[in-house]
Amino acid sequence: MKNLITVFIIAAFLLATGFCGGQGSAFAKDEYKTYGILTALSGPAAPWGIPNSRTIMMGADRINEKGGFQVKGVTYKWKTITYDHKYVPADAVKALNKAIYSDKVDFVQIMGGSPTLACIPLLKENNMLSLNDAAGGKAVTNPDNPLVFRYNPSLLAAYASILPWIKKNDGIKTMATINPDDATGKSGLWSAKIATDINKIEIVSEEFFERGSKDFAPLLTRVLAKKPDLIDTSYTDPTSSALICKQARELGFKGAILLIWGPDPKQVLKIAGKHAEGAYLGTSGPPEPRTPAQKALYERFLTKYKKEEWDPNYYTHHAVIPCLTKAIEETQSFDPDVLAKHLEDMSWDSPQGVHRFGGKKIFGIKRQLLAPITILQVKGGEPVFAATLPVPDGIFD
């Protein structure tokens, strides 16, 4: 009897300490790492935020369905938590406080340059690695913020790719830029000035508006008086971009219109209607998948959401968590500084194409995602694939 009791005690100890059967034991439990997604699920930026959050979660599911990932013999899976900051900086800070102190997230992504900028002090205080869907230029991306990455195609990179193409296609010599009147918008104009200088295009009008505006007629009247060849909506949110397109045509503008920053083609057509005809749209991929990776993502999307909810902006962020997972596996570390150092020299595949971080030439540090951009043009009331354009060499690194 005494020997039997001893056996039970030893068995209980082995189970409790995880020695019985090793990590592959039926009694072993997966550990989880939590990824917080701070985005706009409501308000005018929701057409960015909803695809953003959904595609990140699909990327996490892809890792989990393969059994997760291992670090030093322990298996981990991903848990995602989404927060609606409505593209309001104060709400983003409030959400980040909850994510860090209540939900104990391990990593985050914040959508929007102004929300990200407002959150940087809190990110730095907690030494937290973030892969943000954000603008903000040098205010966000600089050597003083080594754990702050921008996991979205740069507007400067988009301009660098698209402007030579549209200049050749439409004979563009002059351009008007329209931006929201905040840190995001200011960085949009900064990017436009660099790219137009490189491409010898003159900016003849620089306009800013308050977010949430619906009537752009006074602003557009000033723009049209300058007779630009191209009106570009720069870092304007998708809803406002579509309204600008519609109202510019209603006022008689006959030139080219570029909605460069990730509009949902369906929303553009719904809001602008016939006035969307001929407009160029900058997206992260074609309306219909063209490569095996894009087709796989599209099929995954259809298992969760309605076909009519698909838009080309789903391509970019599907690789956010797979990218982070790759860095964790290759370093066998969760240390933010170790991961940041590894990420800056890493490349990885995504449905959009090969991704990597760059930007040292512009920002002094490699924290800006470099990715191909796709340009669509509305023809016959439909968004038609025009080209997928790589980031030109020599501008960022």
C-alpha cells in the first residue's frame, strides 16, 4: 500500500510539472500570445478598419490551424482582441491603456497616423513592439521610436510607384493634393512634395479639411481655379475620397482623379456613381485574385464573410501575424528589441507580394513596410486592374 501511494505521488508530480510525456503529451496545453488590433470599426475610416482587423485575424487563424508555433519547446497560438478607436486619437489612447493594463496584450497594431502618434508615449513606456497601419511620416518613424513599425504601404512609396505611371498615361504636369487637417494629412503633403519633385510634377494647390466634412464644394472651387491636371486625395479616408471624386466631377472637373490611399472600390462606386468613371484607385491588390496566394486568401475570406464584402485592401495585412511569427520562430524570442532588430533585415511572402521593411534613407531607420501597390481604374462602372507596381529602387534605401 505504501509503495502504491508513492507511485501516485510521483505520477501527480510528473503531470503537474509537465514531465509526463513531454510537450507532446495529451495533457499539455497550448500557451497563447495576444495581439491587440486598435482600429476604426465605425466612422468614416471604417472601410479601412474593418478589412484591416478581419485580415489580421485571418492571418492569426492561419498560424493556429497549422498547430501554432514553438519557442524553446513550448507551443504557442495567437489570440486577437479588436478595439474600435473610431480614428480618434484620444479613443486610441484609451483603448491602448485597456489593451496593455487590462487585457495584457503582447503586441499591438494601431491604425492611423494621428492615433499612433498619440499612443507612442504609452508604447515606449511599456517597451511594446507595434506593427502599425499608420501614416505620420518622420513624427512616427524615426530612430527614437525603434519599436514602432509601420506595416502598411507608405504613401511616399505609393506616389513613387504610381506617379511615373500616371504621368506617362495621362500626361500629368500639375497636381492638387487634398488631405485631412491633422498629423496624418501633413505627412501626406510631405510625401507628395518629395514624389512630385522626383517626377517633375508641380503641386499647384495644397488643401486641408476637417475630418467628417461632407461638403467639399468650397475647397474644390479653390482647387479647380488652379487648373490642375490631377486631383489627388492623398491620406483622405475612403468615404471622404469618394465624396471628393463625386463633387469634383459635379463642379465640372475633367482631369484625372487619383484616390491613392486604399479606397474600397465598391464604396467609391456607391457614393460617386457615374462620377467615378475614369478615376484611379490605389489598392493593395487586384479586385479578383490573380496569384495562388491571393486565391487562397480569397477562399479563406469566403469561409467567414460574404462575397460582396470582399475588397482589394484585404491583401496587405494578412501577413502581419505570419511575419511576426516568423521573426519569433527565427529568434526563439519574445523580446521586443530582439524582434525589432531581426524584422528590419527580414523579408517574407504575402498575398500582395514579397514584403520587407526599409526607409533608412528617408527616416534614418528601417521601420517602413515596402510592398508593391496595385492601381485600378474605373471603366464602364467597374474597377479594372491596370498594373501592380513595385517600389522604385533608390528612394528608401
